[in-house]
Amino acid sequence: MAPGTERMARAFDDLADEYDDAYHDEVARALVGWSAPTGTEAVADVACGTGAVALAVVAAGGGGGVPVLAVDLSAGMVAAGRARAERAGVGGAIDWRVAPAVPLPVADGSLDVILCASSLHFLGTPALADWRRALRPGGRVGCTLPVASTFQPRGVYAELVASDLPLPETAENGRQLADHAGFTDTAARLLDVGSRRVVLIRGRTPA
């Protein structure tokens, strides 16, 4: 594991026991509802944290008949997510992997839907290119980014934010980011969760 990756893994391991699941669950439900993965699609939750998106996909009946792939480089986050899934009685519905999110540990063109909530601003632009690699032609992506003016990371987390990906201020900024990354049929909208505001973004790989 590269030094920067090790530092990020340690930072999120330290956060795992006090992660704000209520906030991330609400963002995940909104993202899954907007992206609408179906029961016939192979879905990945990228940089999954405690599995908010994966759990929301399972609750909505998605997953393609195979476990939803949930990937995170933090073993602490994955352990917390696995425990959440077991408590919810859906332990077998999610394939948990401790691994870097870029590149995803999947074959080229093997996924129908990639979802990433509350994490792209740590992964940076290489993630967008890797998503295009991992998705089938016409596959869908859905992600969230914090609105620049309301985002206030602290300490090590501020230092871990990717410098190559400008945070959006408006929904249109988010849609343009997806356009520039090579996705088609792009759309974006704002979501307020308490005092926090994020942009939900979706698109497709070229068919």
C-alpha cells in the first residue's frame, strides 16, 4: 500500500467507531433512489465506508442476484459495515472487500452501476476514469460531492481531500464535472441534509 493510501486508511480506521451513519444513510438513500439500480444489475459501492450505499441498494431490491460489491481501503470501516449488515440480516447480500477504491478490484466492463457517496472528493479524478473502465457500455454512475461553500473538513481529513477535483457550488457544476469525465446523459441536483449540502450526480458510459 502506498504511503498516502496507508495514511488515508489509518485516518478512516480511526473514524470508524464514531462515523455519522445517520447522515451517510440519508445521503445514500437519496443517491440510490435517484440512480435506481434494479434487481438485474451488478452494483458496486465505491469507498463504501460503513456500507450505507450497499445497504440501501439491498433494501431497494438491487444487486443483480449476486452480492453488492462494497470496497473500502479502511479495514475498520469494512468491519463496521459488515457488522451493520449482519445486524440487518443481510450479511450474505454484500461482498465486502478491503482494498483501494482506485482501481476497483473488478474486470473491465463488468459492472452495470457504480455508486459512490461522500467519498469522490478523497479519490480525485482517477476514480472517474476507472469507473468508465469498470462499467459496461451504457452502464450508470451515481455519486455525491459536498458543496464547496459548506464543506469544512478538519485536521487530517482536510489534508486528504484530492487537489485535482474542484468541488461544485451548484448542481450545474456537478453535471459539468460528469460531462468532462466523459459520461453521457448527465444530470445533477442539490440535496440538503441538516446543515450540510451535497450535489448528487449521475451519468452513463457511452454505449
